[in-house]
Amino acid sequence: MEQRKITDDLDALLQVLPPQVERALRAANQGDNLLEIVMDLGRVPEARFVDHELTLSEREVTQEDLDYVISRISEFTGDNRAGIERTLHRISAIRNRQGKVIGLTCRVGRAVYGVIDIVEDIIKSGQSILLLGRPGVGKTTLLREAARILSEKRRVVVVDTSNEIGGDGDIPHPAIGRARRMQVADPALQHEVMIEAVENHMPQTIVIDEIGREQEAAAARTIARRRAHHRGARRAARGHRARQQS
């Protein structure tokens, strides 16, 4: 059993927050239990922990506070998510009807090593696996660790629509091991990148964070069928060689 280890690069997230918010979080000294920081225009900033919430300042969030954070993170993509390069943190935006950012949810991203023991035999079986559960229970954490473990002996490609698995920036987070990562320019095109991964890069395993559209489910079925066909072709080729040798 691999010993569990957690890394979160929390300093990188705290340093993009407005100074008064950063100071309050450091003073609270509860980083291990921190889930996310919420900043909404005209409301006081809050921190959400595993078992409670904490007001971080009596001063309401201003547009300058929001702009402070936005200037220190990557650009928001079509799903209104951004990040911090080489980390797993996620910053999600709320916009008004004119498209202006009026709220931010800064979620702590953690790499947890040694969490797949209970399902490791299933993951290594080579079968297709679908993980279900409410937000925040650790589905992405499990997928990330699965990608790392599988990539030790297999060709693994992560289709990372929101950079949830491999982190922000062009260089993937070490938590996915040797797995290769394909980013998705537009969430609506995830199904095309899934097919592209198979056609161009010959992975033995594809890891996908979310399947929420019919096209993505269809792409997953196509990939599974191709994989089954290739397995059948390889078995037939081995049988043919065995008959020739006998």
C-alpha cells in the first residue's frame, strides 16, 4: 500500500488574493482544511473550510479586489475557469449580463498520492470505468492518481477540458506522472479532442474528467469499440501465428 501524501501549493493561491484576504487566511492558520475562497462584488469575502465558514474581512469586495486577482491568474476560458500555472488550483468566475466578472470562487487544488488502493485492481484491469458522485467527493483526485499509476506501465492520455486533472499552464502537474495531457480549447469540443487523442497519439488508456454531453458519451462509446476491435484483431493475429508455428 502506497503511503498517502498530500501537496497543495497553497502559497501560490494565497499570493494572488488581495492583501487583506491573504493576511486573514494566514492568520486563521487552517490551510489543511481550506476548500475555497469566495469573493462577490459588494459582499464580504468568505473562506469555506471542511466544517465551517469564516468571514475574512468586514470590508466588502470591490471591483479593484476582483481585478487584483484576475491580473495574477491565467485567462478565463469558455467554461469561465482559470488557474495558476503549475498548480491544481481553480478560479471560477461569475459574470453579469454584460460579461463583466463580478464574483470569484477560488478553489484549492490538492494532489493526493496513494488514494486508489481500494479500486486499484479495477483500474489496472483494463476495463472502462465511470466514477459517479457529488461535487467535492474526490472524483478528480482519484482520476489524477489513476493516471499517474497507469502511466508507469501504459500509454496514458488525459483529455483535460478545464485543466482540472493536470493543472494550469502548458506543463502538466507532476501528480499525473508520465501521462500526456491534451487541453481543450472550448468545452463544447471535448468530444473531438477525445477522438483526436485516439487517432493521433495511440493511448492505451484515456482519462477524462467529465462527460456531460451526448456527443461526449458517443465519443466514449466509439473509443471503447475501437479498443475492443483492436484487442480482437491482436488476438486473431496471435492465433494465426500460433497455427502457422504448429
